[in-house]
Amino acid sequence: MSRPWSLFDDHLRLAVRLTPNGGRDAIDGIEADGEGEAFLKARVAAVPEKGKANKALILLIAKSLRIPKSSVSLVSGETARKKILRIDGDPKELVKKLEIFLG
């Protein structure tokens, strides 16, 4: 299976499928959609109104990778379940952290 991230010079982009109002904040692994594109499955307890779920997702990713939340931003998918996050930093180090976290 492919990976849900793309590397750039000073950041990586992470494809995420978010389930808002999911009862708890958690990352549920990597999954492929019907077209074979990989994405990180995440759930947050926050409701999808006024950006609350997006903010909770950014905080969840930042905590999981042990990076400042200011390093994580939403590139696309503000109102969609599938989102693209930009994570600033050394892309190789970020991939190592993701792989360690995901096991």
C-alpha cells in the first residue's frame, strides 16, 4: 500500500480522512480508498462546526508527532472528510516520527 504522505523540501503533506464527533481523539491507522489512494484515518470528539473538528485534528497530529501545533496547517478539505495537512519541518524526520507512531 502507498503511504499517505508526500515529501517536499521543508515540509510534508499528509492525506487524512477525518471522522468528526467520533467519541474520542485517535489515529486509527492507514487505509486506502476505492481509488487506491492512501490516507491516515483519524477521529476526533469535536463536532464539525466552526472549524472545531479541524482544530482538534491539528492538535491530535501535533501531539502524536510531538511537534508544535503551529507546524501543522490545513491545506485543503476544510469542510470535507478528506483533508490535506501541511506539516512543517524536516520531511525525513517527520516520516520517521509517523512510522514510529503508526508502528
